[in-house]
Amino acid sequence: MSKFRLGLLATALVALLSGCGAPSPQSPQPKATTPISTGTSSSHLNLMTITGKPIAINPNQKTLLYFMALGCSSCVTGEMKLVKNLPHIHANVISVDVQPQDTPSELEGFMKQTGATWPHVIDKNQSLIQKYQISYLDTVVILFHNKVIYKGIAPSAQTIETELSS
């Protein structure tokens, strides 16, 4: 890798890390646990895990998507919170790495660090970011019957449990 590309990558990483969990400049900061019940359609989703296994999201089962990034310290905390509360989360869980340049081996290391055992995907073409209008790291989207039934930033375990039980 050339010094220029390495420098560019390092600059992008610093910019991303300094904004970890922060909104984009044009977006107002909502309360961290304020749900946005959009009820928008989430048409059929087929994803590919970092191990190459396809995942088809079953519209008849609740699915929690956690949007994160490898270098984000609050995302490490978010994953660890999901690990701790997984027995109380009655839904399929999928973490979505929003950095297309990340590799499966880097994400596997992240999973080992956090103890996560559920599928992880890398949003290589940012289609999930666009589909669910993700502007913040630590965003949780809950899907059910092809609809977004909850969207919130860094929700508490209690909020996730409440939203999944409704």
C-alpha cells in the first residue's frame, strides 16, 4: 500500500473515530433512546455474513439490526451490552458494520473482543444505511412483518425488551 493511500486511510479513520456516535453535521441530535416508529416497509432482505453464509430475514420473526463500526468505542460497548442482554432479546440479531473497507477478519476480531456470537455483515455498498436512513452509529432498527417497528440510537436494554415485546 502506498504511503499516500495509507495516509488517506489513517486520516479517514481518525475522522471516523472522532465522530464515533456523533450525528452528521446536517442532522439534529435526537435523544438517545427516543424511538422512531416509522412503520415503513423493509422489503425482503437477503444478506451475506462475514463467513460467506447467506441470511434471509424472516418477516414473521422480529429482527434487530445493530449499526456499528469497528473503530467506534461506543459500538464496542453497544455490542457488549447486546451480548449481556442476549438471553432477554427475543429476536434475531444481526450487526451491520457500516465501513465498507473493513475486512471479515477484522470483524471476526471485533466479535472475539466483544463476545458477540450472532451474524455480522459488512454493508459494502451502503444499501442498508440508505434503506434505513442511518445517520448515527449505535443505531438499532427492529424489523417485523416487513416493517421498521422501532429505530433508536443506543437504546437501553429495557427499551429494546419493551419494543420487542410489543
